[in-house]
Amino acid sequence: MIHPSTRLCWISDEVGYGVRATRRIPKGTIMWALDPLDRIFGPQEVQRLGAGLWPALETYSYVDGTGNRVLCWDHGRFMNHSCRPTDLSPGVEYEIAVRDIEEGEEITCDYSSLNLESDLHCLCGAPHCRKVIQSHQFVQLAPLWDELLRDAVAHAAEVEQPLLPWVEQPEQLFRWAAHPEELPSSMRHYYPFRDEVAMHAAAR
């Protein structure tokens, strides 16, 4: 479930749809949380879906740390990539705003954290844009993501958290706010693809 103070909108002809904030959202806010309406597909389920549904699944789902695909039911699936993302995910099933998000600003994540199976050319326009987004960048960037997340979670107890009802063990969030060094690393989401389990091959 994505934060309620967001809306789906057209970004540009190049990018297509994206998600923007409808009000200012402070750093430390949970921006997305896995909820019971999100659909999780194991590798065998992906194979049974067949090639006809694969393009939609590849576009709108992500691969978690166990190799399953997660398809968001709401407009969270339209969240775009940025090399300077507004949101990142620690080693739990939700994302946190790693900086203040202004009203009208696009809500973004880093696609390198989604276990990509193929490279993507980046259109984010950030000052330090990587130009090409690759799965192997996950390992390279995780220490930076973890640093940003520890700084952000320290503010989690000070801000409104409308998605808290959808968070498993919400008391952990407030413990991590007091002890950011205990926040699980984003590396928990890393899934090292191997040829024999690559889901796009299984779907063909």
C-alpha cells in the first residue's frame, strides 16, 4: 500500500505515468508497505502464467530477496526510478522516505534495489545519474542506501505514519528510531539471479 498523500499522474511522454506527493511528506515516513492485497508469485507460478502475461508482470512487479515476484495492487506499481530516490527499503517489507518530499514532487525508488534481470537506460535526470541501471549495482549501492536509511529512520517516531497499521511488528520501527544502527540492511532484499532460475526464461 502506498502512502495516501500521493496520486497517479502523467509525468512525460518519455517516462509515462508516475506518482507525485499531494502534500509535503517528511523524512522518516513510511511511503509504501506490503499489504494482503499485493500478489506474490513464486517461480513456478510465473512459469504457469506463460509468455502472454510476462510483459505486464515484468514491468509492474519486482523480485524480492527470496526470488518471488511481488505485484502491487495500487498505484505504487507505477513508481519510477531515480538515481536520487525519495524512498528506499531497509531489510523489511516497507519503504521509508530518505529525505523530505515536497508537495508535487515525484515519489521514486532505486530500481537497482529491485533485482533487475536486464539493464535499463535511465531517464531520471538526477545530477549524478548512473545512465544505465543494473542489478549488480545493488551490492555496490547498499552501503550508501543503508546510511541514508539509518539517518531517515531516526525521524520515524517524530512524524505521522498513516501506513503503520500495515506494518508487521510496528514496535520495531520505534526501536530502530531510537537505535538506527540496528536497522536491517537493504542487502536482505538482494537476490542473486542464476540462469536456471531466471524467471523471464521460465515465462517464455
